[in-house]
Amino acid sequence: MGIKQLLFLCFFAITSSLSAQSVTEHVVVKGNTLYSLSKQYGITVNALLEANPQITGTALSLDDVLIIPMLEQKNTMLVNTTDSVASIQDSVGIDAMFDMYKVRRGDTPEDLAQEWGFPDMASFYRLNPDARTNWKRGLQLVRPVNAIALFQATVDTVVTDAIPTSDTSLVVKSDSSRTSLEVLGILPFFHIDYINETALAKRSPVAMSLRMGMEFAAYLHSDSSFSVNIDFIDSHNQRDSLKKALDSLNLDNYDLLLGPLYSKRVQQITDIGIAWKSVNLMSKSPAIKELGVYNTVVSEDSFYQMLLELVNERDSLSAKSVPLIVTKGLSKECEAFYEGFNNPNKILITNDDKWYSNEALAELDSVLHYELIIYDNDPAFMLDVLRNLRSGSASYSLFATEYQLFNSGITNDNFTRESEVICAMSSYLSYEDLNTLLFVEAFRSHFGTEPNQYAIRGYDIADFHIQRHLYGGGPMRGILLGFDFTQDQQNRWVELRRFENFEWKLLR
């Protein structure tokens, strides 16, 4: 149900301590959903469910009488929906960006999405999920007051400035006759190992966090007229246990498979012939690239390619800028990468086992500025390169990849002496981002616990692929991860961030 439910969940958490409650009754009529009622009465879906424990799932029955907990402020004035949105925005220190709009005769979702500045229909429906299945005159919609401010603040999905495709245009991809999407999560919970307290049991919390995130995404995309149903099986990360679990199911009944978690089990599931609807969640094995699954993990080649393009762009603006590539050993991949730089003065330094060539870095010309890329992930080698450069007087900028700076044990302290550090990333979590704050509040309200990065990862992956099935799969930035499957099943989302004041600021 998207950002609206996040807004109302957050609003409820913030205002509940300041408000008293009374109740009223509501008779369910055609078109009512949990979410539409939450909008109508200015409360949260959770509050509705708590007041009506007889409700199972998200479906409502005609003529049922529901108890509506009415929030009243101290002056007994009813808090309306617009005030709800304003309250949560005030709480995070931004200007109001929404108001309410009633559908008029002749309005269409496509026309309003274009008029209000949405980049695609997926963004419009995430803000107004009832419009997808319950379009009618008088339907209340959340409208961005300033679409530019809305998407700059990433309240909704950020869409890149890539060349538009049919997946990113204002076209509804979903089949209006569908009432559900069936999802299967395949994770290693290691329940048996909890009994014996084996080392494998330590992996289970990762799976449980991923599961919570996936379940939350399914919950937010469901209402009384459309449901995302998600089942889970325990792969135990073993061939026999995964086969037994899969054999017990009719896989044709599932539209989307999220998992397994590890490369050998991903290989096993693709052998069954269902790679085209399977998603690799975390495995960085190069073999995943050849399996035909939707591969969430961005290859390092994509990071280096983005850095190459950036350096070439910067070189065209400065006559004193020189690309400097340093590597432990000259592989074919590194040689091809080096040849991609346009600057004829580019420099390539290779090393033997003793890394003696790095000593030449201390003698670089101080008149020039060097655009440094270290073509290796060995943290000891990276720090040796930086140590030699620091002992000289040449100026340089460090261009690095996510895997070099975040997966190798190198910390911010290791490169804070560099005048400029730019990193190519596929994932980044900012707690200054409004979208992140809304998500954390909503997750906390729903589960009663804080989301860790695995939970956010599970949410982002499920959210993207659910939307891909319903609306199409254009580029999308989630809370933590970015997704770009416009070329094939390989994720090529890369964003560039500069390290400034101990934070990673988006470069472009």
C-alpha cells in the first residue's frame, strides 16, 4: 500500500501520546478497504485491526460493522488526513508536500500522474494504491504539492535519468483482472541447529530479518481487492532439504521466487527450469551471472565502468588531470579497463609480489592532479598504495568501489586524509533521508522492533520485484538498494557518492 500507509503509521506513532480516543461504527460498503477507511477516518490500518480483531487478512465483508477508533486532539477537533500528513512532515523538519484531491468526472490515473509530475505510473500507484483497483468519482487521492521537492526528498521511489524505456513510461503493466500475486521465499532458517546450538544457527537471524522485510513489502502492497501472498520454505542450505521442500510444492502456482540465499542452492533451483522467476538475494558468486536469475548483486565491472566514465568526463574539463591505475598484477580485465581511458597521458603501474612499483608513487609530478583507481580489493595493497602517495607531494583523488571500501575491512579512518574520495555504490542507507525515516517508523510500528540492514534489504528486493510484476521494471532506488534491470537480469544500478564531512553525499 506504499508511502501513504507509511505516512499514517508514522503519524499514529507520533500523535498517539498526545491524543485521546473515542470510537464510532462503520458499516462496510462496496469499495471499502482497510486502507481507504484509514484515509477516511484519519487513522492507521494497524489501529483498525487492533479495534476489530475479528478481521482476518485484509479482506472486508459487505455490511460488516467495524469499530473505528477516532483520534481526538485536546481541543476535541478530529484530526483529518491532511493534518496527518502535515504532522509527520513537521516532525522530520520538512515543508508540507502533500494535499488531498477528489477524483472528478473525466479524470484518469494517467492524466493525473502526468499533471502532478510523477515519473511513472508505479510511483503514482504507490502513493495512491486504491486508484489501481477502485477508481471512481470522489475517490480521495494524495497529491504532491511540489512534485520536484517530493522526488528530491525521495519520499517516493527515485528514478534515474536513464533513457526511458517501456518499463519507465506512464503505462499500466498490471492485469486488472488479477486479484493476487503469489510469492515464495526460499531461505535457510536452520531451525534444527538451534536445538544443538551449532555454528549454522548463527545464520538464521539473517534469514529471519530478510523474511520480515519481505513480509512487510507484501503487506504494504495488499488491500481488500488485491493481495500479495508470500510463503516461506526452509532450504537449510542443503541439497536434499531444499529438494524435499520444493517437491512438496507446485511451483507453477508462484509468480515470483525470492531466494535461495547461497550460490549452490541458487544453482540447484535453476536446474529445475524456473530461473526466469527467481531472484538471487545476496550471493556474490560470479557463477550467478550465467544462471538467468534476476541477480540483485551488482558486479564490480559495473562499478569500474562508472568510474571510468566519470574520470573521462572530468579529464575533458582539465588539462592537468591524469588517470592513474595501480594494480597488483596486469590481468586481461585490468588491461581492457586501462585502455578505456581517453587521456593519452594515462599511467598504469603494475606490481610483483613485493609491490616495489608502488614506491614510484612517492615521486609523481606535483604539478599534475592524479585520478587514482586501485584495480584490486586487497585492503593491505590499497593501504600500501595510499601510504606511498601520501609520502610524496602530488595531489590526487581516490576513485573506489563499494566492495573495496565496505567489504574489505577498510574504514573511513583509512582514507580521511585524501582530499577527495568518490565511491561507486549499489547500496547506501541514509538516516537523513525522509523515506528512510518513514520506513523505520512504519516497520517499528508493524513489528515492534527496529529493522536491520538485512530486513531493509529483504523489503527493498521484495518491493521492487512485486512492482516489476504489477507495473513493469524500470530503474528504482529503494531504502537501501538500487535496481536497474533494463538490459537483462543483471542489476546494473550504480550511483556515485563523494565522502564529505564523514558522510557519503550523492554526486549526481
